[in-house]
Amino acid sequence: MSNGTEAAAVAQKPNPWGWMGGVILDPVNTFKQIVSHTDDPHPTDPAKVKDNTKWWLPLIVVAVLGVAVAVWMVPNIVIPMQREIISEMVFEQGGTQADVDRAMSMAGGFAMPSAIIGVIIQTFLMLFIVAGVLHLLMKMVGGKGTFRDGRAVVAYSMIISAVGSLVKLPIMISKKTMMPEVGPTLLFPDLEPSDKLFKFLFTGFDVFTIWWMIVLVFGLAAGYRVSRGKSTAVVLVLWVLMTVIVTLLPGGPFGMQS
């Protein structure tokens, strides 16, 4: 990008809704615009700066879509799974169908609120954990950015997960599964969700995970003013950490069962 084009990008007013689309269509230039607003002049105090990226806005979009998925998933997948597990436990202990119904009445009352709250908490925890890890790694490779830059990059990159939710929801509905497959696991239909190979492929090679990693490479290079080679190395470390952790979790990916 020429100096004149860079100056024009910096001069643009904050445009969070446009940036969300730009991360999908033109991440290189979009992230340059985003990080140019992490240290805007403060409107009332010249000694301070203000983060005008509105990083929380894409988080709200991601959380709202996640809640929408949870609202469908709880009555259609979670509660039937709970009923099956509870029924087996109650009948093994000599209980009756009435005991099952009472237990389900108690469990069902908590399922929806806990799922909604869990999605919201998970979305914001993901932001700060990933941003914190990446900020530390970027500083280790000579990055010049601040945590505000990393937070904005990760927040807007997470819009990719919102796109993933929209694409995966019809698969979840049609197959009635909590783990829609859009990666190489489709080539291994006999693998169980608890198999380590399934978890490795499902987590590390999901189409939207790979897309997210690529977008992060562009965003971190812009936010921390480093080469894409360095940002790629950092993102690969993140990818390895996430994939190994999830692969080693008990049960299916993220502890879920299909």
C-alpha cells in the first residue's frame, strides 16, 4: 500500500459495521483501518487517547448468533440427550417413569438459561484469552502494538465464527447434531467423536478455523507492525495450542457428544 493510501485509510472515520464485512471481504486493508483507531485523540483530554474500534460490537454479534443457535439446540438436542442419560440412570436405580419426569423437569428448567449464559461468557472469555496469548507471543517476536490492538484484531476476526454459525446451523438442524462437520472428518465417517483423530481433525482443520487463522495473520501483522511471516508463526503456535488442548479433552470435542 502506498503512503497516500495508508494516510487515507487512517483518516477514515470508525466504521464498525463496515469493518465486519471488510474482515470477510478485504481483511488486509480492513485491519489497517481498525488498528488505526485504537489510539485516537481523546475528545476532552489531549493527554489521553481513546480506543474507537468499538471492539465489543462484533462480540455482541457473535454472542447473539451463538445464543440463537443455543435456543434451537437446547430443546432439539440437549434436552433429548439429557432425557436419555437421566432415564438410564433412574431405571438402573429402580426408579420409575415418574421419577424420570421429575428429574427432567428440574434439569430442563436450567438447560436454557445455562446455555444462553454459557454462550455469552464463552464468547467474551475466548476474546480475552486468545487476545492475551497472542499479545504475549507478538511481543516476543518484536511486535510494536498494544493489547488494544490485539483485542480489536481478535474481536473483529471472531466475526468469522458468526459466519460459521450461520453456515453450520442448517447442518445442525438437518442432522440434529451439536458438532456439524465441515472439514476432513467427513472423509472418516466411522470415527467416533471421542476418538483423538476425530477431535484433532474436527478442531484443527475445520474450514472456519483455518479461515479464522488466516484472517488473524493479516490482523496481527497490521496491529503489531510486523511481517506476515512473524504473524504466521505466532498464529501457528495458537493453532497448535488450541488443537492439542481440545484433542486431549475427555469425550468429544469441547467435551461434547454427538
